[in-house]
Amino acid sequence: MPRRTLTRWLLAASLAVLVAAPTHAEILRIEPGVYSVIQEPSLPVRGQHQSHVVARYGPPLQRHATVGGNRPLHPPITRWDYDGFSVVFEGPLVLHSVVHGPHTPQPR
């Protein structure tokens, strides 16, 4: 397969995965000795673009300086803080949403 065709196929496959990604955030709850993931539909989800986060949640209260990005194995990581949660980005895409303090999932 020619390199250009392979590149296009990989790009199309990556976009298909992003489009098919779940529309809820997964929250890791850590209490002494207890680890669980909570799904929360109201938070940014993995793969969303920074512009989507700003459009939905507004500008962050604080944008922390980007770290890393100096080598392929050290991608640029940025954290934005909102009231009650933070969003961690790898490049321009959401990597994780982190809830501050105790969290109870919202009723659906």
C-alpha cells in the first residue's frame, strides 16, 4: 500500500474512532483503598477539541502553562481549571476531566 494511501486510511480510522467515542466523561474516584471510575455526561470527554470545551463551558478560571512537548514521547500537556473540575489536554485534545473534591454522579 502506498504511504499516502496508508496515511489517509489511518487518518480516516482515527476520525471514525473519535466520532464513535462515548459522549460521557469517565471520572476516577480515589478514596483510601477504593478506586472506581464514574461516568459523568456533563464533563468534557476524551478527544474533544479545546475550542469545543470553551464553547460549551466558557473560558477557564485558570490556564496552566503547557509542560512537555519537547520530544515525541513527551507530548504537550496543558491543564485548565474550572469551578469544580479541571480539564487536562494533550495538545489541543481532552485527555482527562478531573473533579475537585468528593463527587457524586448526577442523576440521568
